[in-house]
Amino acid sequence: EASVLKSKFRGCLLGALIGDCTGAPFEGDTITHGDKLVIQRYYDKLEDPTFTAPYKSYTDDTAMMKSVAKFLTDKPEPDYRFLARLFVTEFFKEPKRGYGQNIVEVFHKLRNSKFEDVYKPAKEQFMGAGSYGNGGAMRIAPVALYFHDNYKTMLEVATNATKLTHTNILGVNGALLQSVAIQLAVKCDPEAKIDPERFCAELYRRMRKIERVEEDLDDIEEEDDGTRKAYQNKLRVVENLLQKKHDDDLDEEVILNLGNGISAYESVPTAIYCFLKALNEIPSIQTENVFRRTVQYAVSLGGDTDTIACMAGAIAGAYLGEDGINTALAKQCEYYRDVLEIADNLYVAKEGP
Ligand code: 8NA
Ligand code: MG
Ligand code: MG
């Protein structure tokens, strides 16, 4: 139904924003048992409509997502040079939004080369290896929404949009996995319960196809099975962790085996795990709300909290829709109204008024 889909567009982008804004204060932290109690109270306050505080600022995750949405709504066909310009303009307008350390070089090179070959600067990163940071995945939500009914095009546009900054296969496939997860979540009925293991198995099936295509590329050595099947292997770990009983030690295991870092490989599967785990109660987190549980759990793992919560929040919001998100919590975030407008514009550009 149309109104459900519209609500899912809003829920997804709002979910990403809330994860980014509320996760950002903890970015880079190691979280102790005591910190988890602090984080519980932090979200209790943010959900309290009478609580007033300066809004939580968004970071690079949302800044770049904004450009991806504009790239889809402002032109009838994907124009990647236009997207590169949007990224660069946004960066130089507000460079202090917590961008990754190396992506900044790409922005400078793009600008200095007058956007001549928009894919060249990213290819040169890390002595030609390309970035495997999670910057491609963290901003991809609008692509997954816009092409929710056209899987092949979604993968193609997500790949090209990512390669403007991240050409390493792990960076690209991380963005693809995040898009696939959002697209699957859009398809799920918000009234019906998701079976976490089935959802994970479906992701695995799709990543097997995606990673198989990459086998043909010459830049990956045949014997490098770890890279060729990176995300398939991670999804097996997700499946395994979902079956374990929850306690503080399990969080350690999650961090150790899935990761909480700035590489796509150590954060996209983690975000998916956070979403799937939070579909059921988590003893250390007191809330009835699945969306909040997802984001709070993601933040409680520490590390790249804004980005992991952003990605997990986008998936949860795409499943639940706007109604699944506490309005008071949303209103604590900078840019909250603008993000709703962006979601509506994206919806209209795609589905018509
Ligand atoms: P990026 O392309 O600069 O990648 C991020 C980092 O990943 C790089 O600075 C490197 O340290 C590392 N990296 C990526 N590819 C390689 C490679 N091939 N070889 C060696 N090292 C590599 O930027 P991005 O857009 O991917 O970064 C996104 C993340 O950085 C987000 O979390 C974002 O919020 C930001 N950020 C994170 C932190 C944090 O402490 N977690 C702090 C500030 C900013
Ligand atoms: Mg950030
Ligand atoms: Mg981050």
C-alpha cells in the first residue's frame, strides 16, 4: 500500500539520521558495563518529550546521504558527475562533519581536476587499493529506497555511487550488502514479525551471488578466499551469534568476530546483526521499542557508533516505517524536518504524488 511505502521511506532516512546524531557522541569509544547504563539513561532522556537540550548534530554519514538523495531526485537519470559535485560542494561547505581521514583527499582531487574523470581520485586511494571504509555503505539508503522494486538497477547504481569514493571490493560490497538489507526490510510487512534467521539466510543467498560475480575480477587473487567470500563468511557469523544467549561476554564476542570499526567489512554485518538481534528483547536494554533497541544496542558496542547505528537504524526504519520511531527522539536530531522532506521528495520522485 502507498501510505505504508511512504512511511517506510521516512522511517529509513529518519532511522539513519537518528543513528548518526545520537551515536556520534560515542564515536571511537570503548563501552564498559557502566557506560551501558549511561547509554540507557541517555536514550530514556532523548525519548522524554519534556527533555530539552541542544540538538544532536549530524555527521558525514547524513551529510553524504543528503547528496545521494539529491542525486536521485534532481535528475531523471543517474548522473555520477553530478553526485561527485554534490559530495564535494557539501564537504567544502561544512568540512568539519567528521569525515574519514582519507576521503578528504578524494574531494580535493575531484575539485582540482574539475571533475574530469570522477572515478580516478578514488581509484588512487591507498596506493591503488581503494578505500574499504564504510563511507559507501553509510550513505546508500536513498538508493535502496528509490530502486526498491528494481534489484538489478539498485545494485548497479549503488556500485557506481560507491566507487566515486570507495573502489576496494570490500568497500563496494559492503555498500551492496547494506542496500540489499534495506531493500529486504522495505519488503517486510511492519505488522508481521521478521524471522531473524530467515532474513539472514536471504542476505547470505544474495551476497553469494554478488561475491561470485567478483570472482572474475583480476585484481582478486584466486586463493584469497577471505576476500572473495568476506561478506558470506560474516553473515554466517551473524547467524551463529543470533543463536547465542545474550550477556556482556556475547557483546565482546560480537566486537571480536563481527567488528565495530570504520571498515565496511567490520561494520555493515555488525549493523545487520544489531537490527536482527533487536527484533527480540535484549536483557540489558529497557525499552519496548524495536527501533530504539536497535540503535541503542548498536551504540553500546562502541567503536564507529554513529555509522553502525546509522546503518542499523536505516534498516530498522525501513522495516517499521515512521510510526515505529519515537517522535521525541527524532526531534532531538539536527536536520530532522529536512530529512522528512528529503524522504518525501524521494518518494514523490519515484512513485509520483
Ligand atoms: P575513508 O575512505 O577515509 O576510510 C576510513 C578509514 O579506513 C581510512 O582513514 C583508513 O584508516 C581506513 N582504510 C580504508 N581503506 C583502506 C585501505 N585500503 N588500506 C588501509 N586503510 C584503509 O573514509 P570513509 O568515508 O570510508 O570513512 C567513514 C568513517 O569515518 C565513518 O565512520 C565516519 O563517521 C568517519 N569517522 C570515523 C571515526 C571513528 O572514530 N570511528 C571518527 C571520525 C570519522
Ligand atoms: Mg560520521
Ligand atoms: Mg562514523
